[in-house]
Amino acid sequence: MSAEKRKKRLSRKDSYKYMTRLGWDTTYQKEDDVYPELKMEGIKIHDWDAWEDPFRMTMESYWKLQAEKDKKLYAIIDAFAQNNGQQNITDARYINALKVFITGVTPVEYMAHRGFSKVARSFKGEGAAVACQMQAIDELRHFQTQMHTMSHYNKHFNGFGHSVKKYDRIWYLSVPKSMAEDAMTSGPVEWMVAIGFAFEFVLTSLLFVPFMSGAAYNGDMATVTFGFSAQSDESRHMTLGLQAVKFVLEQDEANVPIIQKYLEKWLWRGYKMLSLVSMMMDYMLPESPTSWGEAVDIYIGQNGMALFKDLEKYGIEVPTDMINTIMAEKDHLSHQLWKTFYFHSAAEGLHAWLPDEKKMNWLSEKYPESFDKYYRPVYEEFAKHDKGNGDRFYGETLPCLCQTCQIPLVFTEIEEGNPYVYSHKTTEYNGEKFHFCSDACKTIFTDQPEKYVQAWMPPHQIFQGNCGGATMPEILKWYKIEDGVDNKDYVGSEDEATWNNLKNRG
């Protein structure tokens, strides 16, 4: 009897080909009807088969990889909870950095999940569609793991509840929300440049690497673990974003000016969103391993510039003026934002505090050209009117917001050499005046004014009575912020009392 010959196992390359290159074409429906967004941006794609995924990952191998990572992640999260890991952090002030993350970053992960699902359906090329679908699942996983990790802190500290509702409603969270919705309402190629390339490749390290190293320095090993688990996905995301940009640029020379405009817009929009991270790094971490200025030097000044240089062979120009502005502002951004958050902490879902002498000395060391000259005097003046002296003042006025990035006009004309003058740009459209924090935000608006005139601007909505009422208590209730519990100063708060009790009990 002759034995049946064993079939040869497919190579990884062939397996990827048969699982992702189905060669499906439209027959009884027009291609434009099946893929209605392909031509909306003016992008020309001649050969979808030219798409190359360096990872060549199929869904079968993807599920195995992610399942193994989740086993390890949840084992560590469970061990952290059982061993009362919250007692091992440096100080409960650190918890407020997690509140910024869970309300300002985690919901953006879910928006990214929706966006990549949409783009996977929009692309005709199967290779690109499968890669985007995997990233969509990654983003949903990131949302879930971050929620699960931080739910442990919700058992002990205030301010974690209703995180998604807060993302939709609170004024400072309109910054990440507006960026995510701007990308969601763009075409598929612009989405890939916005999130897949500009954010994932250029800017994600500015978020995840400092945040996770900060968590490690402050004893939060659960957050470190989910960060590492997510960052291993980011390597694929970065590759996908870069591949998407190079693929489109190689398809047709006419795509170059479109991609150039997208790159500049989303480098700026992502940078403005990450201003929230700047104050977390410099002020909200009791132990800060890296300053915002140092991180900008590495991830934008060096890595970002090198990446743009690499794209020059396709005709892409380095946005030198924009990067020069970012580099000029790096010594001022976090200080200007934190003093704003301290001043308006009655309307925020987190606590604020004045930097102590140890922190101010660290800031002096990291920012020798700016901190002592411009910002230490401000904090010393605030200290004279702090809660202990009985005349702590909380700002309750409604600020003017930038129509594009929705950050209040709190930044100054650093690059122009006027650090005491607020940066305030304006333009008129259809008889209305619109306000901006920078020339770049103004340029983004004037390129697509009909998109940005529809922006949901928190102060305007409050004046129109759409945020729970006309008084601060009514607005805070609508924000899901419990006055005197979730907001205002850390000193004297329930969180401080909980922390003191935990340490004394420990």
C-alpha cells in the first residue's frame, strides 16, 4: 500500500497572499458605488496590488499573537489588584495624570477603532483593507485594556467615573475630541495620514513612551504593563502608516501636494492635542523622568525631522517653519497650560496644585531659559493667595477658544519674541469673525472653513444653554463632576485624605 503524499505547508508569504489578496472585482455594481470615498480626495491609485505589508500577518496569526499578549497582561493586572498596587505609587497627585488619560486619550482609542473599520471598508485593495481591519481591532483592544487597568483606581479615588461622557462634554476634552472627529470626517487617505502616519508614527512616541516611563517612575506597574502591551502593537501601526504614505506617493505624482497638505495639517493638529501631555509630564508626575522639552527634542526635533527627510525623495518638503515653531514653544507650553488648569480647576474633572520647591527646582534645571524668568514668579504670586491664606481664586469666566484646535488662547508669541503677548489670530468668513491660537490653526480653517464653522465650541454651547444650565453648579452636574470632590485643589481633597489613610494603614 502506498502512503498518501503529505501536502506541503504554505510559506508565510504564500499564506498571506491567499488570505489577503482575493482578487475581488465589482461586476453587477459600479466600482464608484461600492467604494464611494476613493475619488473624493483627488488621490489617484493605479495599482492596489503594489501595496506591501512588511509584517504579512494573517488573521489566524494575529489572533494567536494577541491572545498570548492578553493572557500575560491580565495576569499582571490581576496581581496588581490583589496586592493593593495603588499603595505603591509615589503620591496620589499622580492619579490625576491617569484621569487625563482615561478621559482624554482612551476614548480617542475607540474613535480610532471606528475610523480604521471605516477605512478598511473604503479601500479597494485587500492588503490595505486587511491591515486596517487588524489595526481597528488593536484600537478596540487598547480601549478595553486601558479601561480595565484604570478601573482598579476607580475603587479608591474620585474622578474616573463617566469617562466617555466627560470626553463628550467637558471643555478641555473638546481638544482631543475635535481632533478625532476632524479625522473621522475626512477621506480615507487623509485618515491614514492623520492617524496612521502623523499620530502613530510621528507623535505616538511623544505620548506613550514618556507616559509609560512616568508610570514606572511613580510605581504604577499596571499602567506600565498595558503601555508595553499597546506599544508592541504600535510597531505595526507605525509601519502601516508609513507604508500607506509611501504607497500613495509612489502611485502618482499628482498625489504629492495633497499628501504634503495632509502631513502639515496633522502634524500640527496632533501636536496641539498633545499639549495636554506636556503638563502631565512636567507637573502631574511627582517623579518626572523626562521633561516635555526633552521629549520634543527627541521625537520631533530628531525623529520627526529624519522621517520627513526620508520622504523628500518622493517630493515631500520638510515643514521647517512649523517644526521651528514647535521647537520654539517647547520651553513654554507646559507652564502656560498648567497655570491655566490651576486657575480654572473649579471647572475640571481633576485636581490641581502649585508645584512645590522640589518640582520648581527641577523645572528650573530642565528649562533654564524660561522657567525662572517667566513662570516661577507666577506660581509664587499664586502661592500668596492659595487656600491656606483664605483667598484662593477660581476662574469662572468662559475663555475664547481656537476655532480649529479648541484650546483656549493661553499661549503667547514665543517665536515672534513676545512671551508676554497672547497669540491671537482672526479671520472673517460669511460675515462672522473666528479666532485662532496660531497661524497654522488659522491656515487649516481657511482651507476648509465650512468644516470648522460647524465645530462644537464649549463656551458657545454654554452661552446657548446646551450644557445643563447657566450656572456653574448646573454645568458641573452636566459634566458629571461632583463639586468639591472631583475638582479644585488636591490639598484638602478626598483623594488626599484617601491617600494619607492608605499610607498610614500600609
